[in-house]
Amino acid sequence: MGVFAYLLMFSNVENKLNFLRKLDSLTGEKRKYHEVQWKLEEYNIDLTIHLYFECRKTGIQEDLLQPILGKEQFILDIEVPVEHESFEGLWRAKEVKRSNVLHYTKPEIENFAVILAQDNKAVKGALRLLKKQGLYPLEMFLELPSGHMGLEVVKDLGSMGWLYVAEVANAHIRGASIYGIRLQNSDYIEDLLKRGGRIKAARLIDQQRGIFILIGSEGNVYSYKVIPHEFFAREISKIIEVFKRRGLVRLK
């Protein structure tokens, strides 16, 4: 298990600051945010399960702050519905999932924040909570482009160990999942992209630090290694900068 991240984009810095102020107003006591209806068929019973969350604010280690991260982060402990298979059938319950919300202060990406967690259900739970609280930011995605631009973006991001390329035209190969070393320098990759191929996902490799980062096109980023959230947020900032500089952060 690694670390999941979901990027949050705001139309401007003031909207991001409003988002943070609203999160701050939710700190303290447990609050109900949602309820689900479950029917126990074997007993003909309808159950209403109330889901609660708790928000806390804490500081970030000083040497990780400037000039990238804000000085505080929010920790969300959120109850989410889960289902488990058992010998007696499907067992429904609720579990507490933890996620962290950090934001950026570097001028180039100051309108971004990020949700981080070691469980994808925690990220989804945090997104559901934000929607319920009217805090959901702009829906965005990272456009991994085709052609020459796709190749330039790949080179900007760093050393690639895996790429998934699709939508290739004028070739027998329409798509390919490719593993290798420094794929950003591969003539084969360059040819696929020149034929209109589009990168759908990519894996960055930092061998020296043992970091492997998967980038998807829906604003999702994943580290295969469990690393501190503050450190991962700093790594993600480099990815955001590349896509924003090239105008590849899109609204849905």
C-alpha cells in the first residue's frame, strides 16, 4: 500500500483561502455529514446508518514549508460505509478513514490543494464530505496530450519507467503498455506519439530515493511507497507546475 493523492483546483487564490477557512470552521466536535439506508433482507429490517466526521488542524514541519506548502494541514477522520464478505454472507459496517488536506503557497500553483491518504476509500470519503459541506472545488483533470506536446510533457516530468499509450492512428498497434528505463528518450515512444497516440497514464521513477509515482488523467497521483504526506505533496507540486505551465490542467 502506498499513498493516494487527489488534486484540488480553485478558480483563484481567494477561493482557496475561503475553502481553508470553512474547513477551519469545521474543526472540533464530531459532526454528521451523511446517512445511508441498508436493508437486511434476511430479517426484513431497514437500517439508517449515520456517518460522522471529525476535522483537526495541525502544523507542518518547518523545513518542508517554504516556498511550497502552507503552514497548516487539516486531518479528516471520516466514517465511510464498507462491505465485507463473511461465511454468513455480506457484512455491512462503517469504518473511520483518515485523509490529510494540504495546500500550496508557491505563486505558480497557489490555487491548488491536495487530499492525501493511504487508502483510496479515504480519498473518496473526503471528496464526498466536501460535496456535502458545499466545499467541493472545481472539477478538473490533467490532460496528457498526444503528439509532440505529449513527448515534451513526458520529458519535463522526469525519468519514466512505464507508460500507457492509446488512440494511436495509422498503425497496427492502437495502444501499448510499455515498461523500460528512461522511456522519455525512447524513439519507439516518440513514434507512437507522433502517430497521434495519447498518454493515458505514466509512472515516474526516482531510483536514488526509491520513489515511484503513478500519474493518471483524472487528477489522481499515486506513490507506490508509503512516504510522509508533506514530502509527497512537495513531489506532486513539481507535476502540477509542469501541467499548469503548459496549459494542460482542464476543467471537466
